[in-house]
Amino acid sequence: MSEQEKQNTVEEPLVEVRHLKKYFDAGKGRKLHAVDDVSFRIRKGKTMGVVGESGCGKSTLGRMLVHLESVTDGQIFFHGQDITHPSSRELKKIRQQVRIIFQDPYSSLDPRKTITQTMQEPLFYMGHHSKEEIEVRTSQLMDMVGIDQRIRLAYPHELDGGRRQRVGMGRALAPNPEFIVCDEPVSALDVSIQAQVLNLLMDLQDQYGLTYLFITHDLSVVKHISHDICVMYLGQLVETSPSKELFRQPLHPYTKALLSAVPSLDIDHKAERIMLKGEITSPINPKPGCRFAQRCPFATEACAKEQKLEEVSKDHYVACCRVREING
Ligand SMILES: Nc1ncnc2c1ncn2[C@@H]1O[C@H](COP(=O)(O)OP(=O)(O)O)[C@@H](O)[C@H]1O
Ligand SMILES: [Mg+2]
């Protein structure tokens, strides 16, 4: 094996998506391009943040990764293996290794089940644990996510939002997964509770080497938890880079606008708030070219051609043909 090959092996990502697409049928032969040619890699034990406005395809992307949504085109790799179209046996295994935490734990938890039953369910589904083992594991899970053993028989409606989200996390963690998609896990929580849940997610990552895809519309939430960030706009990635670099030097006009709207962030190149004007392009049969152009203060005719992610500085990719002029 050559030096280069050795390095590639060491750096093999845990999760990789290549040219992933999800088109929904929008009637009359039209297609809604919810996720449109998205590629990225997530390193083992790290967090990839996915940021973008509501409706840009974040949840659809996450749901494809956990096989709650079928894939229109492209590939998903886990441990270097193509898991895009698993057999039912493979799917059962994937459902243990790859888990999801939802935004609203109230609607994602079964109101008729106690929180213990909810957390145990994935263990029963696996089918190879004794009752005793499941009891022991449940106690462990409650400790891991910080739920008092005394409320093990409580129902979801008896808990506050923060505890409900902890139950959702316990359920995700039950089969000892390697990768968790966190779909806006703190967006429905009070700000004071948000920090607790984020800290818990980070502690669990440290302790168990977990890998996360962390979805949010709120850049300030993703800043501390993410090692790398993808910025999504209408189904496509417009910028991706290590998190620190993105906050230090956002390069795409959309990322700049998103960052300028977060008042509390002390980025080095703090610009004035950029107000976005113009219509949002429809995701139904979108024209080729930059989907942000209609709202972009820097748009020219050149933006009508297809924009590809291009490495502008080390590991920092931007899909904008004017990126150098704008940031020059
Ligand atoms: N099951 C579905 N059928 C048709 N369209 C959908 C479906 N799910 C999502 N969409 C559309 O796909 C786009 C992306 O949605 P979503 O992934 O939920 O975005 P986000 O999570 O970023 O808010 C939206 O235009 C949404 O209306
Ligand atoms: Mg969503």
C-alpha cells in the first residue's frame, strides 16, 4: 500500500453521501427538487452541521440517511459500504447503527407508552436480548441521558420539553449506534434548556465516539457543536468548510447573509446585516444556474450557469462563480 493509500484509509469517513438526490412528485409531471446533488463526508467521532432556511431540504437529507425516505439518485456510504438500497436484513442492522433524534419529541414519542417502554422498544426490535438485559440497559440509558430513575414509569405528557428530548435521545442510543442524525433537536426547546441538551450531546459524543449529522436553521446553535458545516440553499450545498473557518470567513453571499442575521456572533469580519430581497426560487423544476441568484446582491448574468462547489482555500468549498471577486 502506498503512503497516499495508507493516509486515505486512516481518513476514511464514517458516512459519505455522493450526488444524493430526492425529488418529490409535484403533479403534472413536475418534480420538487428537495435535495439536489448533495455530496459530503463525515469523519468518525465528529459532527457535521447542516444549516439553511426552512424548506431547503435538511430533514429530507437526514431522513434519507436513516432510510425513512427513499433515495431518488446518488449513494450513501457507511464504513465505506454502499448502503443506499439495503436488503431487509441489512436494513435491520443499519437501524441499530444509524439513528435519528427529532425536533419535536412530543410528536415523536408514543403518548400511550411509558418512557421506559419507549426507550426499550429498539432493543425488543433487535430481538436478541433477554428481559433482564433490557432492564439493565434501560437503567444505563436513563443515566446516560440524565433522567431520574424515579420517573421511569412516567408518560411523555408528564415531562417538560427538555426531559422529553432526553427520552428521545435514550431511544436513539438504546442499540448502541455509531451515527445519529439530530434533526433540529433543540429548536423546540427554551433557550435555557437548549444549552443543556447540546452539552449532553457533546458529552455523549466524547464518551462513546458518536458521529453526528446536526441539522438546524439556527447558525448560533451549530457553532459550538459542529466540527464541519454544510450550508444548504434550496436543495443544494452552497458552502462547506471546517466550522471555525466558516465563521471566521464566510465566502458565499448566502452564508454571509445568514451570519449577518445572527446578532450575538463576534465574527472577525462582522459585516452590516445583509437583508435579502427578491423572490425565493421555486424548488419545483428549478432552472439551471445559481438558485440564490434572485435574492443575491452580487448576481450577474454569469450566475445563470450551473454553479459547482470549488475549493477556494484548504477544505473550504464554495459554489459561487463570483466568490473571488466578492471576497477579493
Ligand atoms: N413527503 C413530501 N412530499 C412532497 N414534498 C415534500 C415532502 N417532504 C418534504 N417536501 C418538500 O421538500 C422540501 C424540503 O423539505 P424539508 O426537507 O422538510 O426542509 P427543511 O427540513 O429544510 O425545512 C420542501 O419544499 C417541502 O415542502
Ligand atoms: Mg426540517
